[in-house]
Amino acid sequence: MNKKLDIYFFGDNGPYDEYNPGCVCSKEFVPEILYLLAHNEPYAISKDEIIKTMRISEEEFDCIIESLKRINAIDIIENKYKLNFPVFLEEDMPLLDKYFEDIGEVIGSKIIEIKGQIYEKISKLSNYSSFSKERLLYHVICDDIFDGTAFDFFEKKNVFSTSKIQPGNRDYIIFGYEDSESVQSHSNKLLCSSNNYRSQNFIFNSFGDSDGIRKDMFRFFRQIEKNLERSTPFSDLNLDYIKIIENKNRKIAEKCGEIVLKSYKNEIVYNQLSISEKDMVKFLEELEYISINEEDSTVVCNVPVFQRTDNEIINEISDIILNQICDIVKSTFDRFEKEAIELTAIKHKNSMKEIAIELWHQVFGFTNEYLAQVGFVQSPEYIDGEGRYLRSFTIM
């Protein structure tokens, strides 16, 4: 069995079509071919060598290479290839361990030192009386700040670059990790993955690790689209239909968002709903954003709801935390860059500013693990086949 890469994305992938990196990189043989390119020096492995190793036809190979070139994932010179995105292999792990294995405790301890300021601010959130401060801090610190406001903060500090304009009018960066047990602690098993499904006025969120397929709004719709992509032999027709379904799903999510909001305000009774509304309630109940009280048939919101008025408070907490840890992050990255010459991503001439985006995921992922371990934030329970994650809901 050939080795392969697990592929992740930062930014806006756009519609699920031929320019969507999730669509391209999920095709058969693509993760294995990308691993071969990463494992070899830039422009070192040839088309014929890959075809022989993969045991695929030239036609299959050409189709894959064309799709990867279309999204600017690779460069080609005389039928030899180079990756255009950062990849981390087993051989890179000792360097990552050296600089990031203890970073979670270092930064986590600095945050806990100022817990008084954080507790005072979080007590002003609109949902403070509905959930524990540990649950709210999980969403605010681990997700909204570390996987949100921190990117603009550190970009202004010139630590990394968050934007990369891609073909098809997209803005995202691809990252790859070798699919290996020894690499898992730096990828799938870290609390550093935010899933967000946006409708016109709402965001259905879950945040956690990537150790499985989550049962949330984002993953559900993406999984359905992947299945539709292969539902008939007519690939172009499948993609055209997916575009129609995507638009319909946004409208469904908007209706679902209205139901979640009403459940949060205690304004909805299941027995009084129309048939279509009941179907949506059942859908949301299965996704565990809401539940039905069997005694009085009221629909209850199960997740923290963040309103527009909460944004100012979250930004204030963000400023406190990020200024507290800024010097540690910058000095860690500076030391790493000086010794990163042998890193796979450097060999493939990937920008250090892009690599730093994923290094930040390492930093805040290990920090989140530490904060969860010591109980400063709620620790999500592991669900077999789904991983660890918690859901939330935002009104835009």
C-alpha cells in the first residue's frame, strides 16, 4: 500500500468545483501522488516513475496532474514536479518536536496567569448564564481567538501571511501531513480545526481535532457533495448539480438558523410547527444543535449562541491574550526559521510566511490541549469515528 498525505486547507475554498482544492485532492490516487512529490526533491521524480509506482494508466495520471496544475498545487518542468504548498513528513517531526512539544504549557501558563482579566471580560457575554465559563472559554480562546483574530494580529506583526490568491477566485493555503501514526500528534489529534458553515445570517460552528468525521453542519454537507461527485459517470454533470445543491443548502441552513435562534429564545414548540419545520428540527436534533423536551414539546438549544454584541467582548479578550503571548510566539518562530533548512517545505521552496501559518496551528493546538488538560477550558469528549469537538452557533 502506497503512502499518502492528509490534506488540510486554510481560507476560502469556494464552490465545490474543479477549482476547489478539497474536490481535487479527494480524487483517487491524488494523496498518494502528492506524497511521492513531497518525499522526493523538487523536480526529481518523473512522470514515468510515478505511473510505474502507482500502477495507474497514463490517462489517469494526466487527468490528475492537470487538475493539480489547475489549482496551482504543483509546478511542472519537463514532466517533473514540485509542490507549491507546505508538507510535513515523518522526517520533519524531530524538528517540530524540538520547538513545539512544550510550547502548549509555556503559552497556556502565560494565559492562566491573567485569568482574572479574562474571567471579568467573559462574564459580560450574552450567554454567560447559560453555559460554564470553561465551555465558553473553549469557543472564545481555542477557536475565535487562536483560529480567528490571531491571524490578523500576527500578520500585522509580520509573523506570517494569511492570504494566498488562487485560481478560480479563491483565497486559501493548502497544507499536507504524512498519513502516519507518528505524525498524528501534530495533525489529526490536535485541537486546532474549526468547521464553519455560513448562511446569510448565521454560522454553524464546531471546533476540535480532525480525528474522524464530525457530525456537524459543515462536514455533513461536504460529505454529501463528495458522494454526489461520484454518483454518476458524468463528472461535469455531477459538479453542475452540486452547484445547485450548494445554493439550496445555504437556504436550508438559513431556515435551520432561524429555528436555533428561536430555540435559544425559548420561542418554539415542536407540536405547533409545520411539517417542513418539524423536519428541520429533527435534522438539527440529529446534528445535536438542539433537542426536544419530551415533557412540554419545547425545542431547546444545546450549544452556546454568540450574538453580534459579543464581538466587542471577544475582541477585548483577544487583545489581552495575544499581547500576553506575542513575544513568546515571535521568538519561537525566529529560532525555528534559523534551523529549518532541512524541512520538506523549505526544500520545495515554500514561503516561510505560509509555513508559519501551519506552525501557528501547532502552537495554538498544543496550547489548547494544555488548557483542556488542566481544566481552564472544557475538554471535549472523544466520540468513536468522530474525534473530539464541541459545537457553537453565531448570529452574524
